[in-house]
Amino acid sequence: MPAGSPPRAIVPVLIFLGTVVAVISSLGAPLIPAIASTLGASLPNAQWALTVTMLVGAVATPVVGRLGDGPHRRRVILVVLGIVTLGGAVAALPLGLGWLIAGRGMQGVGLGLTPLAIATAREVVTGPRGRATIAALSITVVAGVGLGYPVAGLIAQVGGVHAAFAAGAAISLLALGAAAAVLPPAAPREPRPLDVLGALLLGGGLAALLLALGEGGHWGWTSPLLVAFLLVGAAALGSWLLWEKRTPFPLVDVQLARGGALMAHLAALLVGVSNYLLLAAVPIIAQAPSSPRAGFGQSIVVAGLILLPFSAASVLSGRLARLLADRAGPRFVLPVAALVQGCAFALFALTRTDLWQIFLVMAIAGLGVGAAFAAFPAQIIAAVPAHETGSAMSVNQVLRYVGFAAGSALTATLLAAAPPTPGGAPGSGGYVALSCVGLGVCLLTALVTFAMFHRDRAPAGTPPPEAAVSMGGRPA
């Protein structure tokens, strides 16, 4: 990084990039019922318009993080934004479900930008402003979702499904222009070779497991095809872990998953699963034909607006989590966040009789998810060297997106397994089953994070000042 002050617009542009990533990644969620209706597809098949984005993002994140951890960060960010823009254009064309899913897969490459934005902020923005920027970038992952849902719903209501993806392409193009104008070059560093075999093993393993999870109900849970995909996925991911430990230039440095970073990584995976169980299910129940506890018959715009409380609460939760850390200690932040999110699932299981209850469910979920996501950077930055920030955050992003993809695929499976309503929409039993699974994941998250805090805490010394990133952007 050349000497001198960073451009004044660097922080707004970084926040904008983080928001665009969140909006684009979640763009398919409120549109799933409309995609199924417009293209004559089943809900489980249409759900791949969301799942594939997360799947590609899980693989692209470490690749983009590794490429951008060297001197070519600016070029990598611009190329990725170009791919995202092209993917939005492909999804906007009325070419059928296959092309739409392909375009959404291209957009998934953009999910690897958030770790690079955090690494850029750590390099060029110092002091309290830098800590606030890093915390804000983490929160945009969930806050941007609430922004993208109603905007996508409004555009789709007026111009159709493909118009919403065209708007996403336009926003990506705007982000590309802003990044080209403002982003500085990265600090000179020796480039590292890309672990192609690691990327192939990770992508193949995740794809096999997600296909098994998403299509198990259609194939049959005891079918040889399902068993084969599970075995292939497990073998590929096991081989990937062994390879990453032995190769001198790993795609994902699993050795960075230690101490506070390990706790943050496990929590990211579990919170990702529970997060997308609700984010994928709520737009479906909102738009399903009116049925007791299984559908409200609302427009796609209303389905998008339901996510606004989620977005607002996720932003607020960063400050609330900081207060909790100051008063009760940081060991309580992630467990309490998981329990709050669990309350949302309990309410979702017991109510669903009035639309306002769904708004309340999403507000409570936003408090829990936002607090957890705001806490992750502090745990990770305190545990890894400064020059590995991009790679370590990429590990966390990978596990988030694996959780997102699993939650999306699992939602389709759980809802499809329940007896449908007379109108053919998912029945009430599917939402109850989904709530029970989500509550179980939240309880597991709370137990794991609380139990690991003391065991994985460094026995002596304090983290460097830049590592003390608290929820809400102030020193912990």
C-alpha cells in the first residue's frame, strides 16, 4: 500500500461492496415461488436458484481469498465483480431454469469478496474507524439480506422474475465502477500458487452432499443413489482435509482453525444452517395460498418486506452484543445469540396464525444472527497473524456459505416431505419439522460455543489492538 492517507470514499465503497454481496447472494430467496410458477418448476428444483449460489460461494470464497491475499487484490475484486455482473445478465434472460441456475452460480463467485473487503479495511483504514469498518462489513452479510428481499420483490412484482435479476446485474455493474475508481493496490507481497486440486475436492464434496440433502426426498432416503452421493461427498471432503494439511500452499489453511478462530468457524457453520432455514422458508409461507398455519396468500412484495425487521434487528444487535460483552463477558455473546435465534424458531413452530407473528419471528432471528456475525471477526483476527486475515476470514466465509447452502437445501427437503395443503403448497407439518431442526441447531450452537470458550482461550497475553474488534465497532 503506497504511503499516504487512503481515499476518503474507501469505507463507503467497501460497505457498498459488502452490501452488494449480501443482496446478490440472497436475491433468489423471495423469488423461489415466483420462479417455480413462471418456469413451471417444482419448489425443490426452484430452490436451487438459491442453493447453487451458496454452493459456488463456498468454493469460490477460498479461491478468491487466496488470489486476493497477494499483490493482485484490486484486480481480483474487479474481475469477480465482472463475473457477478455477467451472471446477473444471464439469469435475467428468459432461457429456462437451467440458465437461470447457471447465472445464479456465476453470481455466487461474488460471495468471496467480503473477506477481501475486510482485509483491505485492515490494511488501509486504521484506528477506531478501521475496527468499526470491519465490524460493519461482517454485519452487512445479514443486513443486506433485508434490503435485497423487498427490493427484489417489488421489481419482480412489477416486471417479473427476470427483471429482478436484471436489476441485480445493474447494481453489480455500479459496484464494479465504484471499486475501479476507489480501491487502492494491495501491499506488495509474494504471490502464492493456487491450490487447484483443493478447490476441486472441496467443490465436488460439497456438491455431492448438497445434492443428497436436497434430492433425498425425491430419490428416496434408502436409495443406492443417495448412499453413493453421501459416500462420494464424505470421501472427497475427507481427502480435501488431508490434502490441505500436507500441501505447502493450501487453498484453506486449516491450521488457522485454532483457538478463538475454531470456535468462530464452528459457530459460523451452525448459524449459517439455522439462518437459512428461516430465510428460505418465510418467503414460501408468506406467498403460499391461504391455509391455516401454512400460507398467507401475500404478494412477493409483502414476502420481501417481512425481511426488513430481520435486517434492522441485525444492525441493532451489534451494539447490543457489545453491551453484553462489556457487562457479562465475551464468553456469553455467541451462546446468547444462538439462544435468541432459537426463540425465533420456537415462536415460528407455535404460532404462524397471523402475519405479524412472522414479522416478529424475523426480528428476533435478526437479533441472534446479527450478534453472532458481528462477533466472528474479533475471534478470528485475535487468533491469526495480520497477513493471514484474508485467508482466515475466507475459512469463516466458506463455513458460513456451506451452512447457508445446507440450510437452503434442507428447507426444500423438509417442506417437500410434509403432506401438502389442498392447494399443493407445503403443509403445516413441514414448518413444524423445520422449526424443530432449527431449534436443535441453535441449542447445539449455544452448547458448543460456551463449552469451547474457556478451553480454546489463549492462556496468556492479550491480542493486539487491531484484534480487539468488538460488536458495534469499538475496542472490546
